[in-house]
Amino acid sequence: MNLATYVARRLALMVLVIFGVLVITFVVSHVIPADPVMAILGGNAPQEKVDALRRQLGFDKPLHLQFVAYMWGAVRGDLGTSLRTGRPVWDDIQQYFPATVELTVTAILLAIVLGIPLGVISAARRNQVHDHTARVFSIVGVSMPVFWTGLVLMLLLYYRLGWLPGPGRLDLEILPPPGRTRLLILDSLLAGHWAALRNALAHLVMPAFVLGYVATATIARVTRSSMLDVLYQDYIRTARAKGLVERVVILRHALRNALIPTVTVIGLVFGGLLEGSVLTETIFAWPGLGRYITTGYVTLDYPAVMGGTLYIAVVFSVVNLIVDLTYAFLDPRIRL
């Protein structure tokens, strides 16, 4: 199979996945036993007012017509109007998504910086104390629920010790910089607002660590496994026989080849972090897209839930597509 055919098949699969997400979110949002109109107006609202709002929102139409209207709107980039904020969902996404990007990018960078060295050390010191420590760290990271890790850190580092600030992106007494990019750290740098920069970085530490912990563990485990495979190859034995020191053998000869599966996993993990950010943003009151969706569930804001979920699914699919295409370009056997 040539690369063009492979790309076409992956694009078709991506469209199918996005359509599946759209169907599932629409069905789930409309079959739960709750009425968003009554949630907005209250239980004692006059029936005429209830009927009028139901017509205004299009909830009086049959379900299949509502679905067709929503799908047609999504194709045109119209995700409806949020029942809670009263604004187009697309505008809300543009407001909240930069905070999620800032958190997710920091988490994946933290995971790469910690995960790859842990995996290399673990493989190079196999069955020694370093290896056992790194494996315990990885197993705990994969096994521990995100919300539990977040609550423990919040209790210890914020409530008990006071070393780090609490929920949110910025303390109330700190004026935010002008929102050029809506990425708080970048905007603080552009504006030279150093107090806001320090405060924003401090607020980012705990949620980024919690979100990146699972990714760190995954990257460390994959790197360790890949390094162990490479370290027993003939060219590594040849390099050692030539008298090269072990550090040079590992860093110059083994690590370069062992990183190929790690790079693939990093791309997949980055997409997964977008989903994991929902819990992390809720725990730390982080004003990102995950919290926007969670609040939408609580307030029965169906357009916000469907639009936010669909947007995350599209971003996740695009990231995975880029990873798959990169890997297929580097290794043609993947296209078979």
C-alpha cells in the first residue's frame, strides 16, 4: 500500500471516529432522565413559558430531526449556543481551550523530561536498586487514580504546607496580562508581567504533575522495554568490544534506536492527556475545556457537553493521525 492510499484510509477512519463520537454524545445527552428546560426555568415555571423555551431551543422537534440539525450545524462549524453562558459554544471553546493546551503541553514536557531518563536508567541498571525504584514509580503512576493523586497533593502541598498556591490559574490579587494568545504564561512573557508569570508557573506545578504522572510512567516503561531490546543487539556488543565506555554506548548507540517506539507513544499519550485533563481541571478548578464540559454535565448544558466533547475528539484524532503518518513515513511496514 502506497503512502497516499494509507493517508486516505486513515482520514476515512478519522471521519468515522468523529461521527461515532458525535452520535454517542448526542444520544447520551438526550436519553438521560433530565430536562434542561426545567433546569433553566425551575420546577414552578408556567407551562406556557416552558413550551416557549422548548420551541426556542428546538427541543420540541423529533429526536432524529434534532440530530440532523445538530450534525449539519457541526459540519458548518456551528455547535449551538450554550444554555449556561448564552454564547455560541465555539466561542466558549476558543476561550477555555488555551488553558487546557497550556496544562497539557506542560504535562507532556514534564513526562518526557522525567520518563525517558527513568526508562534509560532502569534498563542500564537492570535488576538493581535504580531499576526497582523506577519500576515501582511507573507501576504506581499507572495504577493510581488521577483524582486521588490530585487530592493528596492538594491536601499536603497547599492546605498543610502552603508551598504551592491553590486552585485556579492565578491568585485573585494578581492582575492578569492582556490576553493576546490566552496562554497565561506566554501572555505574561509578552507583557513582561513577571509577578503574573511567577504566580502562573506556581499554579501550574501541581495540576501538570498530576496530569503528567501517568504519562511519565508510560513513557518510562516503554523506554525501558525498548532499551532492553537494543542493549542485547550485536552492534551494541561490538561497540562495547571496541572499548567504548558504557555511557557512550548507551547515549550514542542504544538510546537513538530505542527512542523510535517512545516517540510514537509520546504522540498517543499527548492525545490521551486531553481526555485526562477533564478530571485534573475539575480537581484544581482549572478554567479549561475539561472543566467547561464537566460544568455542562452538572447544569444539563447539552450543547456545551456535545460541542466540547466533539472538539476534544477532533483534536485527539488529528494528533493520532499525525503520529500514525509520521510512523508510516519512517517505517513503510506499518502501511501493510
